[in-house]
Amino acid sequence: MILAASRRCRSAVRRSSAVLLAASLVVPVATLGSSSSAATQASTPATTLCGVSNPSQIEEPSTPAPANPVSTVVRDVPVDNFTVANGDLYLLSGSTIYIDTTSGTAISSFSLPFSQSNGNQDMVVGPSGSIYLFGLFSFGWGVGKISPVGALDWTTPISGIPNGLYPWHDASGNFAVGVIVRGASTGVLISQSGADVGVAPLPATGTNDLVTVTPTGGLLETDGSYVYQYNSSGQKVGTFGNAGNTSASDSPGAPYHFYQEGFAAQVGSTIYVANAGNPTYGGGIDAFTTQGILTGWIPDTTLGNLNWNSPMVVAGGSLYFAGANGHAVTSIPLTTLATLAAEPNQPI
């Protein structure tokens, strides 16, 4: 069935074909165990629709995505940063931190006990509900710990300019905060008491490093051009992307160019990356394998005006991100996210 209403296609080819969506978004089909398929009849060129020559091979997804897939959790608040931790949503808006349930019910709010600078993109919440942010203090750059009720517990200096924070652990497995230091090949590890307890694994790869935690305790770091993958021991296990500044691939199989790359989040074996300004579809969230093969995307129009530079957080079966051009926190079920990423491969 051709999905005329949505103007999208999905090649299914009767479950006997392997469909590879290359970085050029061309869908070649190779038929396994069949000699009668159009893919094996190369004597005459075939006119293809959605990557296949037989329209009857184009199937509707088994579980269509809902018409309005995203839900607004917090609206009409400028979203500078947020995270989901300990079952609650922590939102930084200007000089105020809001703590809500993940369904949007207000729990508390308070003003920051110190000023932030440098366009901080990372906020870490510890297991006890304390909040860690970096800022510019009387002694220079440093990290501050804020109690769950808004009191400043401590500040500690950082040698250099912080590029970002992320939750990590010390050598004994205790919670600690990793600090990315601009221009440095390794970072600083800060304990819950504010002590320097070692080296944090992530290097500074640019002027704005964005970090999320994977389901297996690893890390994804983005810098505007690449996605860097680290395991739970802090070892780099993969990289994909390209230094180019356009999303149009040079040729089938060429490295994918992000235009305005934001945060990345991993769900199973799929890595979702926020990407704005894509000349093919206008921007949204791209879906990749862990090897960096582009497998689909969700357009920004479907996501409700994604703020590409916002955190993306996986929690409780949903992906949370900033929508409404950065004035709301929205969520989408992971099952719906996967369905949408599998659908919009080629316009009719």
C-alpha cells in the first residue's frame, strides 16, 4: 500500500530482501534466495518507487505512528537546559531551576545561588538530587553543587574553561562528575564532596561538547560534526560523522555530514542525533546504527519544532527533548520514535 496521505514510503519487499538506506538516502534492494525478483533482472533498467520496481512490494508499517506523536511536559518556559534523574525532570530556565514530575506536575523551584556563564549546556543531577553546574565565580571558573532545595553546598575551581559536565564514577565506582576542559585531552573528575579524584575520560573536541549517557553506562559526545562513542570504562569505541558543514552526502556510502548537530541519545542499537538545517528534509532527528549508518529520520515538523541544541534524554520509555523552538520540554514514546524513523525514507 502506498501511503499517499503521509507522502512517505517504506520498502518491505516481502520480508525476503535486505534494505540498506545509504547516506545518500537511496534504498538499494538485494534479494536473497530468489531469481525472479526485479533486483536480479538487470537486462533492462527498472523504474523504481521507494527503491523497488513493483509497487505491490511497498507495504504500510505494521504499526502506524500516531498523528500527534509528541506530548508537552512543560510549556511556555525558555529551556536552557534540562535532564531527567531520580524519576523527576530538572529544568534550567535563566536563573531558575524547576523540578517537576516527568508528566509535568510542579514539585519545586528556586533561583540559582550563583551566576552562570559561557552558555552552559550540561547539568548533572546526582543520586541524592543535588545539582551540579559550572559557572564563573570570584576565583574564576569552577563547578558548584546545589542542594535539592537550592542551597549552595560548595564550589571548586577548575583549571581552564569548562566545556561541559557529565555523570561518571571514580575508580571505586562511586558517583562523580566529569568535567570537560576546553583544549584538554582529558578532563577532571570531581567527587560529591568537591574533591578532585582523578582524570575524567572525555577530551574537549570543540568549544561546545554535548554529552549523554547510554543505557549501558557509556557516553555519547557530540561536537557539531561527529558522534564519539565511549564504553562504561571510558574507552572510545566508535566515531562517525564528517568535518563538513552540510548534510548532503558526497556519494552513496560517503560519511554523513551534520549541518547543525546537537545532542545524541542511544536506544538499543540505534543512535538518535539532533540535526538542524538538513537541506533534504529541513532538520529534525536522524537515526543511525552504532556503526554510523543512517537508517532514517524524523522531520522537525513532526517533532514540534525541536531545539537542536537541547539535551535529549531517554527515561521511562520515552525520549525527552526541547520543543516549541526551545520553549517547552516534550516527550515521544520510544516505540513511536522507532516507527517514525523507519517510515520517512523517500518522498513520493
